[in-house]
Amino acid sequence: MKLRCHLCQKEIDVDSMGKLKGTVVREIGKRKFYYICAPCQVILHKLGKKKFLELLRDKEKARKALEEYSIDEREGKRYWKIKI
């Protein structure tokens, strides 16, 4: 079974044990699951679950967030730029 990330539509990697390299987000009170790949997890942690679910529902906002999502490396450290 091939799972795709609900945000970026890329195929989610699986490690040697068969576990997903990502996470699963579930809406409270619903049976809908959203599969998120490891790079998109950063956006989830930055925004929080509630705002992230709003982002997933609005495809225009999601596309804009992915365009502005980038990595900035300074002095060997990684800084994530996310503007929504």
C-alpha cells in the first residue's frame, strides 16, 4: 500500500521495519486520517494541530505554505522559514 502525504502529495517513505517515516494526524470526532511525510512534519510542529488541519482543508493556503517553506542554513544550524 503506497501512502501519499496530504500536504505535498509525495509518496511517504518506509523504513526497513515497515514503519512510516512521518506521522498520522486525526481530526477529533471524525474517522478521517491525514498522513504527513517527515519534511512536512516541521510545518505541523510549527503551526500546531488545529491550524495545520485548517491548512489541509484549504488547498490554496497549503500550496502557498509549501512554496514559502524553505531551509536557511546559518553557522551550521538549520532555521525553518514558514510564512502563512
